[in-house]
Amino acid sequence: MHGPDGTDYANESRFVETSANRIVIKHCCAPDFTLSITLTETEGHTRLDWRQAFDDPQVAAAVAHIVQPANEQNLDRLQAVLAATTP
């Protein structure tokens, strides 16, 4: 992973589960967390549930100010890609 200042950070993840409607990823370096993404059809649309569970609650609290806006940016980029590819 590359920071905005060009710094390289360790970023290793592995897929724990993959299916048509669920992906679970384990982040294998600090900060340790598991990301679960579930897709559910709801009234002709797709609902995306994003759950990021940190192994250590203190770490979660310490990085929340970074993680929350970063995840919003990721989801905004996903929405833009989907909007551009939807007829």
C-alpha cells in the first residue's frame, strides 16, 4: 500500500471465504482485522454490508479516524465504477 506521501506500507491479506454473495478477507499484518463483505438483493437493488472487525479494540479505536474516511472513499470509488458501467 502506498501512502499519500509516497511511503510504502506492508499490506498482506488473504481470502478466507469467497462466494457469489460473500467475501471474507483477513488482513495479515498490522493492524490485524477481518473484513466481511456481503451482497444481498433487496427490491431489485444490491445491498452491500461492510464489516471490518479488528482483533484488538484498542487498535480499532486508535485507527478509526483513518479507517472510517478511507472506507467511505473506497465505497465512493466503487459506486462511481458501478454507475459508469450500469446501462
